[in-house]
Amino acid sequence: MATVHHSACPLNCWDSCGFLVTVEDGKVIKVEGNPDHPITQGKICGRGRMLENRANSEDRLLYPLKKIDGKFQQVSWEQALDEIAEKLAYYKERFGTTSVLHSHDYANGGLLTNLDSRFFNLYGGVTELTGSICWGAGIEAQNWDFGDAYSHAPEDLKNSKHVVIWGRNVARTNMHLFQNLQAAKKNGTKIYVIDPIFNATAKIANEYVSIKPGFDGLLAAGIMKELLRMELHDVEFLANHTVGFGDLKETLDSLTLEYISEVTEVPIEVITHLAEVYADRPVSTIMGLGMQRYENGGNTIRLLDALVAVSGNIGIPGGGANYANKQVGQSFDYQNMTMAEQKSSSRTFTMMRQAEGILSAIDPQIKMGIVTCGNPLTQVPDTNRVREAFESLETLVVIDHFMTDTAELADYVLPAATAFEVEDVYYSSMYHHYVNHGPKLVEPPGEAKPDAWIWAELASRLGFGDEFDFTREEFLKMGLVSLLKKGITLEKIRDDKFAELPVDRIPWADREFKTASGKYEFTSSAVTDGRIKLSLPNETKWTNPELAEKYPYTLLTIHPLRSNHSQHFHLFQPEPYVKVEIAGSVAVEKGLKDQDHVRVWNDRGEIHGTVSILKAAHPGTVNIDEGLSARFGGSVNQLTSSRESDNGLGSTLYDCLVNIEKVEKE
């Protein structure tokens, strides 16, 4: 008999949806939206529905595997764990604990996914990853400006007179915000989209502004120049609640509006018009993640933040520099779970340059890697370098649901349980402020095990098993301690299916910022030289004309529509392929048409794919969605750079020039 249960989407996504999951004969047979969820209200995307196929796929890893003579063979959990623990003990004794690399990403958002950190801290502290491929430069930028990265609550959008969607296609990445935008527009709010590609969100906008990729910060500078020229800036806010405005003004004065228009490829009259929009408060600015994936990415977000500040749209209903919402994640007690104080050694590589870190590390060298919640061979920039690095390890362990490109390189592959096979709580740190409950609904197939069980078994073999001698319920309660005083308990989350977390719905309304000065900082006190820079991307004709002559087109690598990064592509029917989307100008210059087979290349690598001409895109723009594995044509990261952003904590995935040519299909 079929039964319907509440559940939650585990994917690392803006929407963090509530589910209704149908189970029959011990198997998930349907995933739908929960109409009672206060934000997602019964509507979910294709990625969420795909979780049924993911749980039931015949390709699931069912047993521990060990590579012997180049081929995987099934082994027992006892053998796999004994041997992995033996290697961990050996490397710790012989080289020190930082000879082990923990490569972790953010594939899923469950609270108990943090137990891997507990294990590695108790082990003594390993080489860990800092920054973020996804949004690290922007997070750090807002830390410098505000002291933290907070966004307005979803319902505040109704207070906005204007909404500027800057570098985001919310129709693809945040469907419930897209619905809110549609409702706000019906009520008279004007929608503006600034983006290199005329996307589905741009279709509902009142106005669309096409911009050269990577030059968003310069456009914000131009808008500020016009605000100041027309005396439309917020004098009171700037005088009483900010520091460093004089430095900013000096920086803005160093460039002419004509130069800004030339490099951004946005007409001066459009820049002036946008200044008038920003002065007509309240204006909500909703920022995407792509425009900070350049070498100038941190300064790009700082310039957008500065625009919101100069125009007086901080801390007011309907306003905000809405990039991320870290206050959601700050509701939980990670310290209780991760026990960071237990590690005695520490070393870090940035997530973007983990390949270089592996290959160049000394004292000690990296001998062993353990990969959790990620697939570096597909997701980390400069794929060829990443492959070289992970192949150089003496021992590689991957914990996953499927045989990913990274798992193919491993010495041991351990099968993990999926979200419907364990209990956890899930939350979005990016959009809304609700935590969702996900109960255990079915048993894992084969011998797949929850991550927590794997860590507990390894901990027992290494002598600190007592610190994992807790039930899953007890671990969950550890992470919820600080919420008890707000009346939010695990029992309440279970009973109500979700709970509203305590957040400031309109951040900075009290004009008290988390910076050292307590004010908004145009010149940040967090670093030695905290002034905002009017910097450009690294790979562009303005900064590297010789490279641009060789590789004249800007490559974007946006998130796919139906897969959360690389997680779902192998479930697609028909099978996916490399789609090379090109602006009309590229098609004309190269004599290309839809369905032509092409080679896209630069000095880092090449990829072959099939052309699709974009109906409207900024001249010279090419896009290839990220996430495809080698079996479907390979990751676009064969072309991208592992350089870090200007503040050191973000990727430069979009700071990438390529060339393209038609070739015969193989």
C-alpha cells in the first residue's frame, strides 16, 4: 500500500523545497511539492523530482569497492574500513595528519553532512579547503563591506518599487523568487535584468540591459558617478553610517563615464537611466553568483554593494544588496558537531587551487585524499590539472552514490545512503529562512550506508569512537542547541515539518553593521588595503590584448537547468551532450549554424560540442553548461582557470577566453 510522507529537498539550492514523497513496498515512487510549505507552496523543480530516479537508479553504488590491478572489485565493509583506517593511521604516524587532504564540496545541505569535519578534527586536523568555487568572492566582499552577507526575507519584495536582477537567471536557479517577481510586477513593481544573456527572467522584465561579461562592477561605478553628478545620493546615510566614502569618490573620479560605457558596452544614456532608477527608492538588488567568478570578482560585488549604499537602499523595506543570506546557517551549532578545537594540526588550500596544492605540497606531501559531497574531476577548474593531481595520490577514497569521474580514479569507493534513506534537517543559506525536516523513509539499497555510520566505524578503528557514539537524533539535537531558547526543537521540526528560523527580515535596519567600525565600510578595515578597486577581468582585450587576439570569445559556464551540478546528468533520457550556446555575432563571424559540430579551445584544453545559437546574447559570448562528465563529452572545466579571485576566496571560472571552429563530427 502506498503512503505519503513529508520530506525535504537536500540539494544545495536557493529554494530548499518542502516535499511530499510517496513510498510503496519500501521504495520511493513519487516526489512532489508540499503545498503546506510557507515558501515553496507545493511547487518544485525538475531537479527535485529527479531525486526519485536518483534513489532508485540501477547505477547506484551498492557495495564497497577496491581497485585491484586497475579494476574495481567488491570487498566487504570490514575489509574496506580496516584498510582505510590502517592507511590513515600510517600516514598520521609517518608524515603527520596534514598529509591527508579532505576534499569537500556542498552537494547536499543536510545538517549532519558536517560530521565529516568532526571526524577529521578528532583525527588531528587534515589539509582542508577554503573559499568556494561557487560564491566565495562575493561572500568575502560582503564581509568586508557589511561585516557579513545577509539578504532580505522573500516577502519583503512586495515593498520594492524597483527590482534589479543583476547577473542572475532566477527562472532557472530560484523558481519561487521568479514567482514572487511575477506577482510583484502585477502589483506595479518594475523589474530590470542586467545580464550578458537575454534569459527567461529577462523575458518578464520591464527593461533588459545587455552587458559585457565581467564588467558589472564598472557599470555600478558608472551608475554611482551619475548619482553623484545629479545629486541623487543619500547624503544622510553616507554621512552618518559609512566610512571611506571619500576614498570611493576619489576612485570613481579616476574614470570617465565615456570609458565606462566603452568597456561595459552599455550606452551612457542607459547608465544615467539606471542612476535615476536607483534614486527612486526602494530598490531591491538581487545579485547572481556568476559575475563574481572573475579575477575582479570581489571588487565587482563591492562595487554593487557600494551602489546600493550610495543610493540609500540599505536597511530599508524593499531594498537590500541581496547576494546571500548567511544568517540562516548561523542559526545552527556547528561547533558542537564539528569539535574544531580538537585538531592539533592544520593546513589549507583554496578549493579552486587544490590541484596545485596537491602537486606542490611539501612538509608533508599530500599522500591520501578523501572526497565527500563533491566531484572535483568535474567541478574544480582546469580539469586536466585536477586529474593529474588526484592521480598522483598514493591513496584516494571517494564516498558517493554513483561512480563519478572522481570515483573512477579512486582506490576505494564507499557507497553512501541518499537523503530519503536517512533523517536530517535541511536549510537554504541563500534565499528563505525555513529549516525543513527530512525523515528516513526507506532503507538504503544493497550495502549503502549513511555517512555518519562510515565516520563512526573509522573513528572506532582509530581510537576515538566514543566521540561518535551518538544516535542520529542525538547528533541532530547537538546542532540545534542554540535554537532551543527560540522554542525550536527537533521534536517541533518533526511535528511541524519545517520551522521558521530567527533572522532579521530587513538586515541592517538598525544601521548597526558587523564591521570593526560598526558602519558600512567603503574602505574595509578587514584588510591592509581595503579600498575598492576599479579592476577588470584578467582575460579580456583590455587587460590581455594578445590573449584576446588568439581567443576572442568570452566563455560562460552557467548552472544546468535540470541537474544540480554534475549530480543528475547520468539519469537524463535522452542522454545529455555538450551544447555550445553562442551569441549571434559569434555565429556570423565563424559561419556557424544550429547543430553544427564545433571545437572550443584555449591553452588549457578543448571540448567538442553541438552549436545552439542564442536568440539574444551580448556579442562575443559563448556558454557551455557546467557539470557534464567525461562519458557525455567532458567537463567544460577543461577550459577554465584555477586562478583565484582578487580577495583569494572565489573562483575565476567565468574569466575565460576561448576560440571556436566548426569541425566534422567524429
